[in-house]
Amino acid sequence: ATFGANPVGQKEREGDERTPEGVYHISSKVESDRFYRFLGVSYPNAEDLARTRKLGIDKPGGGIGIHGTKPKLAALARAWIRLSSVTGLGQVWGPTDGCIGLSNDDVAKLYSIVLVGTKVSIVP
């Protein structure tokens, strides 16, 4: 897997390109040209909203999911995921805006077995 373009630290606001950390659930499942398969994640949850209110942040962001990529980019995405996990580059930069990117093969498998409502724990 690969994460947001700013992969270190908890997501705080819209546009920070961080991946949220915590306990969520799958809120939707969508097939699309852009993401191949997209499993929506229930960010922000109540804890996220409380934290951002305390910090004075009024736009915590949203639209977070677990997804693949356009089929024509699938081989490149698969190569990046392998390279970033072997070299540690994934701790410096990720190609998503805060989502969790998987290879199309992996996201297809996950999409076929995961139900809306399934609990998801995202940990650093």
C-alpha cells in the first residue's frame, strides 16, 4: 500500500495530503475509471471532528478511501508500491491526496470480499 503525499502524521485538515489514522469503517464501494475500485472510508469520525474543533480547524477534509488507479497506470502503480515498500520511499512521499493506494489486483480482491460497514484500522 501507499499513502498520501505527506505521509507522516495524522490528517488534520482538507488539503494536507495526509492519510487519517484511527478506526473507521467502509462507508461505500464504487467502481470508477479514475480509481478502478474505491472503498470509501468514514473519515472524519467523531474523534477526528472533536480534535479538529479543538485545534480550530473548520475543514477536516473527507473523500478518503482505499483505491486502485486508472487501468493504463496499473503497472506503474504496482511498481511504485513495491519500490516504496522496499526502499522506505513511502515514508517520504505517496501518490495519493491522503487515501490508501493499492495495486488494482489487490484492491479488486479486497473490493470483492469487504462489505460496507466493515471496520478498518489505519495505523502509522
